[in-house]
Amino acid sequence: MKAFVDATKCNGYGTCAELAPTLIQLDDWGYASVIGDGTVTDEATARAAAASCPECAITLQD
């Protein structure tokens, strides 16, 4: 499974990075991006991070 962040949708709330700090990082302005190639190692945490995004900027693909 891989995670993707749509940078055009992200509004920088940061909840995703709090929930999944090994998967999502925030840039200097607070916008999210995946770490590395976005490979998910903890599916439950990745799903929680994606569900926490009010803008639905995070998607998960098998």
C-alpha cells in the first residue's frame, strides 16, 4: 500500500503528521507530503491519517 498527498488540496492542518509521523511530514509552511516513496508500513495509522484530513488530500492505494 502507498500513500499520496494531493498538494493542491492540503490546507496545512497537520493532523495527519501528528497521527502518522513516519509516513507524513510537514514542510516549512505546514503543508503535508509523504516521506520517501509513501510506502505504508502501518495500515491502521495510515488510514487514521487519511481519515483525519478535512480536505481529503491523502489517498491510499493498494
